[in-house]
Amino acid sequence: MPLDPTKYADWEIAEDAEAHMKTVYQLGEELGLEKEELLPHGHYVGKVDFAKVLHRLKDRPDGKYIEVTAITPTPLGEGKSTTTMGLVEGMGKRGKMVTAAIRQPSGGPTMNIKGSAAGGGLAQCIPLTEFSLGLTGDINAVMNAHNLAMVSLTARLQHEFNYSDEQLAKRNLNRLNIDPRNVEMGWVMDFCAQALRRIIIGLGKSKMDGFIIESKFGIAVSSEVMAILSIFTDLKDFRERMGRIVVAYDKTGKPVTTEDLEVAGAMTAWMRHAINPNLLQSLEGQPVFVHAGPFANIAVGQSSIVADRIGLKLSDYHITESGFGADIGFEKFWNIKCRYSGLTPHCSVIVATIRALKMHGGGPKVVAGLPLPEEYQKENIPLLEKGCENMIHHINTVKKAGINPVVCINAFHTDTKDEIKLVRRIAEEAGAMVAVSEHWLKGGDGATELADVVIEACEIKNDFKFLYDLDTPLRKRIELIAKEVYGADGVIATPEAAVKLEKIEKDPLMQKMATCMVKTHLSLSSDPALKGVPKEWILPIRDVLFYGGAGFVVPVAGTISLMPGTSSDPAYRRVDVNRETGKVRGLF
């Protein structure tokens, strides 16, 4: 019997379950993988050679495709990863061949306040320690590939500054005339480190110590290399995209790419193993692919296209998770991932909790370490009804994509029958199917209602359509996303951003690229403090980034940063290693 989640921490439940989990060889056999398609990393984690699987099964029909998103996140948590694992387990209880694809957690949130996103209670991805702490090294590979581009750039700046054209020619180098004031990229690391958001490098005493320029750090999963890992389709596509990454601009404004710096091949070499999805399992033994990274607010925030493609070939139902709420992760799934993959989902699950809806209805602020206000522990119908406006907004967003929405009420013991009845009625009136799920408490047995509703939704015809086509001018696309998805009244750009938008619209190649918004995940608006469905607001665009390799134009809304900060009470204070067994404790 699994441990009781009301009495034990997630890491204790995971540790107990790991004592009798399947080996990666058993998982591979159950999936029907050939021996050479499974690449073990120890006994319980492996990689899958996606190219061999897709070639062998190219004529096999795809299974049903299910996307999981949520209402706007709150500090109370919506349980999206937990629901993804619960749905996998629930379908397993119904005897379905099911797989899932989730994203590898970043060390930043794992060691900070968000946790590792493995799920929770009796709905987790295991082995938890390996999942949470580096897995098979994909994010390290992303960091090395990305930072190698910066090594190449900074070295080239130094050499071009110190050497004449003749001296450069002797070293088999041509002058790129890089503008040190117009560098697009910065460095990355996989932690939240606000002190590195803006830095000066090259402060050595000798001219051989580097070129002095202003630089910056972002978190690793915001790297364009990670974006490419999410949306590439095969090795050829991956290598070509790596060569199109814009590192800086020359003094005439022309892009300087990784191919120009002759570093794209080496960057791809660092990623040669990372392009294959990782294979783990749910607490109840269903196969789970883990690939690409989180942070849909500052990145694309999707599990990889190749993970979804092999899941659809190997199972009857494949569940993929998008980051944060439907305004962030789902919008990028809808208009970017589906566009690049050619895949369209049969339904989308919107995760909601009673207490999170109460916060969107005007409930009091929640402070970590302090008791939960009574509004979230006792019945409060007026607060809940007001908060359901946020849920309705997200239901309507999914419906605009022509996808069947299923609202999952992720149940807590404090939820009352009347509260659940109210949310069910409002969601159904908004056009969604509804299920109550107790997967955190009961695992797959608590998710059978959700599994049944999702299976039913997958049989209903949908009418998928994109929000915009690639001929739509960039500023019009941003306005469509702002108005139709976020609920803004309009868009305003800073003078600097407006110049970039105009330049992009004049370039036929850049204009055809996908639009990947950067915006806070904590509100439908650009102000993280505004809950519910904010009214009468304008979306401010303060910058526009260009990811030539991923094929993204990236408008940046509000004051959000690509490098998050570490809180005053980070999770690493409670993580340790048992000095006798070597097992890690305190992860969540």
C-alpha cells in the first residue's frame, strides 16, 4: 500500500514507491521498444532514440492527443503536473495504454520556492531525486551549448579588437565587425540569481583578459537552445536551427549568427544525447517522457515535439503538459507547438482548485510560513463564484482554438459539496465538460472520473484553428493575443520596442516567424498583482527579442526578467542527504 499523503511528504511517498518501481527495461518492453531504441541511464531512467522509433512506426496511426493546462496560477497551487500524473494513472486504472510528456524541472525553482514539478501525493513522476536533480544532463547540455556561443562571441570580440585584418587572416579569421553595444545573447545558469541579471565582464588587467562589455545572465531554460529542443523535428532540423541563432549584430545592424562564429556544429555536438527524450514512470508505473524545460512565461514552456510524436505512436492516449495557465502555456501550445508539429489535440484539460478560484475572487493574500486564511478552508460561495470568472476566461480561450475543454476540479479535503457543485455548473454552462478528481489523495483510483470524461471528450469532433496565420503583421498578432487571450483593451510599445517591431515587419523572413510572448504567469494582465479577470488595461511591450534558430519573435511585456530571483526562504534550506544511505530528502 502507498503511504498516506496526508501524513507523509512527497519525497517520502516517492522514496517508498521507488522501492518497488519498474525497471526501465520493463517500461521499454511494455511500450514495445526495440532493444536498440532504449538507451538506459542506470536501472530506472533511460533515453529513447526517437529517430529510430519514428522511422520504425511511421505507418502506425497516432493515438489520442490530450493537452493539460490550468487557470491562472496562484501561490496556492493548481496541481497541473499532479493532475497530469493523476490522469495517466486514472487511464491506467481503466486499462488504457497511456503515456505522458512533461518538462524537465529547472534547478532554479527546485532549489527555490516552486519545487521540482514532479506532481505530488500519490500522483508523481519517479524516481524523484533523479527527475529533480539533473536527470540525464539535458539542461547541462543546454547550458554548455549556449555558453559556448558566448565564449565564441567574447573571444572573437577580443581578437578583432587586438589584431589587424592581416593578423586575423593568419589565424584563418575574417573580421565580423561585431558591435559590442548590440549583443543579443547573454550567459545562462540553472539557478535563480538576481545578482547576475546585469553584469560587466572583461575587467582583467591585461588585454588578453577579454573585452570589456556589459552582459547578463538568464536562467538556463530561457535559452534559445532550450526553445529549439522543444520544437525541433529531427537532427537535420536541429542542426540548421542551431546555426541560425543570432548572438549579436555587426556595426551595420546585420545579424551575427552562431554559424558566422563557426560554433554551431560544436554546440550541436554538446546536444547530441539531449535531443532524445528521457523515459521515467508515474507512481503507478505508467511510462512518462520527460523532455525540454519549464517557464512558459519567459520561454516556450512545452514538452518537446519529438516526445509527443513518439508517445502518440507508442500509446493509445498521450497526455502532454503546457506551462502555467491557458493564457501562457496553452496559447504557445496552440499557436507555436501545434503549428510546428502539425499535431492537433483531441481535448484540453483545464486544472482548477476551489481555493485558487477563491483567490481570483478577491481572497486574501497567502504568505508562506503563515497559517492559511480561513476563506480558503471554509465554504465561501460568493468568493468562489466571483473567482470562477477566471476559469470561464480560460475555457473560452480553449474554445477559440476549436478544442474540446475539460475542467478538472482538483479536489482538496476542505472543498464542500456545494462549492464543487457551483464550479461544475458554471464550467458546464461555459461549454466545458467537468470531472472531479482526487488523484493527490488516492492516485489512479481517485482519477477514474477524470479519465472517463477525457476519454469521452476525445471522441467528440473538434474544429482546431490557429488564432492567426503567419501572414498576419506582427503588431496585429500581438494585439490579437492581448485582446483575445489576455483580455486587454489594447497594446502600447515603448519607442525602442516600436522600432524593433517595425524592423521585423519589413523583413519577410522575420515576419513569418512565430510569436512567443513573455508575460507574467500570475495574472491575465502584465501586472502580477491583478487576479481574476482584470478590466480596462493595456498590455505594455517594452522590448522585442529575436530567436532566429527557434524561429520566434519574442515580445516582452511588463517588467518580467529572464533571470528569476531566489526568495528569502528557498527550498534548498530543507534539502539534504542521508549520511548513511546517501538518499536525498526534502525535495517536493
